[in-house]
Amino acid sequence: LIRSINDPEHPLTLEELNVVEQVRVKVSPAVPRRPRSQSTVAVEFTPTIPHCSMATLIGLSIKVKLIRSLPERFKLDVHITPGTHVSEHAVNKQLADKERVAAALENSHLLEVVNQCLSAR
């Protein structure tokens, strides 16, 4: 689902830039006999450089693609591969905050950029 997302700065996909790799995607099923248990999709992505200014936008694009593609029963965890970005903690905190993600998607300019990342080239 996420391999074909376009990088916001390069004419390549996130897979072609090794920002996303299959080995960094984990899918965990819901635990049987636990009423509130959810299936989880965890994606670690690796920005191209430690100071990548587009890290939050890339993470948001991944999250939006998964939100649009997966059933609601999936809990999503999109985060930067540990130790690969100088603002890793701040970016991960933003991506984990449902209200901040929702607010970002209400910004028409930002939503347009995300949609460009998600559109086929």
C-alpha cells in the first residue's frame, strides 16, 4: 500500500529511496478473547537524511494512505526508524497524536501536498 507513495521533494517513490522497506512494516492481529484488542499496523520509515525537513510530511502521507486503505479495526503506528533523524521524538509525537493529524488534514494546502504524494505519477 505504501511503496508507491511519492517523495515530496524527489521524482522517486518512498520505496525507491529506501524510506520504506517491507522489513520495517509489522502487522499484528488482534488478540483473541480480548474485547478491546485491535489489529495493528506499525510502519517505521527512514528519512533520506538526518535533517530531512519533509519527515513529518512523509509520515503523514504514509498514515493517510493507511487510513484510507485499511478497515477501521486497524490501529496505526507510523514512526521514524530509531536513530535516523534529529527530530525523531518530535515527529513521532506529532504522528501519534490523532488530533494533530486531524488538524493537519483540515489544512487545505497541506492536504493538497499529501494528495500529490499519494497520486500515481
